[in-house]
Amino acid sequence: MLGLMATALMVLGMAGVGAGAAAADTVIATVPVGLDPEGVAITPDGAFAYVANGGSGTVDVVDTATNMVVATVPVGALPIGVAITPDGAFAYVANSGSGTVDVVDTATNMVIATVPVGGGPEWVAITPDGAFAYVANAVANTVDVIDTATNMVVATVPVGVTPEGVAITPDGAFAYVTNSGSGTVDVIDTATNMVIATVPVGAVPFGVAITPDGAFAYVTNPGSGMVDVIDTATNMVVTTFAVGNLPAGVAITPDGLRAYVANNGDATVAVIDTATNTVIETVPVGVDPRGVAITPDGTRVYVTNNGNDTVSVIAVEQCLGSLCIDFGSLTGSGSGAGSAFS
């Protein structure tokens, strides 16, 4: 199998297909999950996807090798956001209905701690060193900072109106928070836990993702059907472009070449070339797509479909004309991290 992979890479390389190759993505699986799935996060080894089911108060654990649910974890009321620690040991789940964050031990898939936070916690992000979890509280208009060693809130940061999404730069220095009620993104200095910049963006900003090099933050604006790109060096919007109807979740591939945006209003995922900030492909998925996560090897995209209680699994391909190589399936092992090169 290694020979097949090497041959495929050699053929594409000789043909000039590499970083700039056009994507030809296909939904290869649809996974039934709990009611009203919202957030999704993938373990660092790529073996499992954790899906927060807002309507059933559970988290489903999907085995990415088989794309089947292998565990269902009861959590708090209306779970929305989920994030996994860099070592893969714990999943942090924001329960909007109960004002808590549940900590799930991924070895046992049991809740080992419940952390009270502000009103209406929605999305959560964890620092690259795994030391802190940042939780956006949509009702309280704050971001709570949880020390993951003690699972206690150690700071509360006032932000804009109705904070929704949160993402942390790869160096861990800054947290970017979308404020859907005020049409802004707040930038928090994680050393001081103070807002150091407020960036005006489009209408009702929701999702946010940061490129692997930390240079840009991509912000979805459901109210305008646009994505804003913020230069993190200047904290100014440098590009705004149209995607689909009601863009929600956004994720960026590990190589930084593509951004995937779930368009809640038209049941599609837009694939964006980050070099040109243009939509190069639109992939049909389930009803009301919300959350997006990409496997660490970049071969699979997991999309939660809130309207029909499923997760769509997209295989990422690289193509030259009619020649397309599905890098995620060359080894026949699903989407484990690094599986395409093992």
C-alpha cells in the first residue's frame, strides 16, 4: 500500500499537482446520530469524532474507521460546542441549557467533571498547550477561562453581545470570539485575559477558525452570507467574500490551503481556496449543516446536519483533470491521523 501511495504522489507531483490542486470532494458516509447535532471535534489521532447532540443532551462518539457510533455519553442540557485537548485525553462539552461544561474522559467516555460557567455557553476552544479552555457564554456576554488541571474557572472576560464562536491562535497567544449580537470579533490576549481589539465584521458573526500559521482568522456571517478574513497581525478585515446561505461552522485544513464552510440555509458545504479566497466547490450535505471538523491528516471532513440528525463525512480528493486520488482511502483505514502516509 505504501507503494501505491508513493506512486500516486509521484504521478501527481510530476503532473504539477500539489498544493494548488483542485478539490473534488464527495460525501462517502452519512452517520445517524442524536437529535439536533451541533458541534463536532476530532481526536488528535484522528480515530474518533465527538458530536454534541443539542436535542438529546448527549455526545455521540463516531469511530472514523467505520463511521459508526461506538458510544453515547449523557451530558448536560442542550450541548452545543465540543473541543478535545491536544493530548486527546478529554473532551470539553458546552451545555447551553444548563450553564455548564462537562469534561469527558475519552478513554472511558464518561463525564468526570462538570464545571459551572456563565449563562448560555455555546462554543469552546482549548489552548494548544492544553492548559486552558475558553468558553463563549452567549447569554452572559462573557468568555470563561477554565484551568484544565483543576477544571475551575480562573477568569471571566467581558466581550460583545451574544458571543458564539471562539478560536485560539496556534501559538496560544490570542483567542478570537465572534459576537453575533454586536457584529464584531473580540480579540483576547490569553496572557492577561483582556480584550485588546474589537474588529467590526459582517452581520451576525458565528463561526471562526484560524489558519495553521496563525496569519488569518476566517469568520462566518450568517446574516449576510459572507465570510470575513481578518489579518491577525493588524486585526483588520482584509477580504470579504460570498459563500452560501446562512454560513455557520468553519474549519481549515491542516495545510491551510482550504477552508470548509457549512451553509446552514442551503444544505451545502462551500470549499474555499485560501490563496484566492474564492469558493472552488460546493458539496451537498444534510439538512441544516452546522458544525465542521477536519481530520488531522486532512483527508476527511465531518459535518453535523442539525435538521436531519446526521453527520456527513466528506472525502477530500486531489484531482488532475479526470484523475482523482482519494488520499483518505488509499490505505483502506478510514481517517486516522497520518494514515495516508503510514
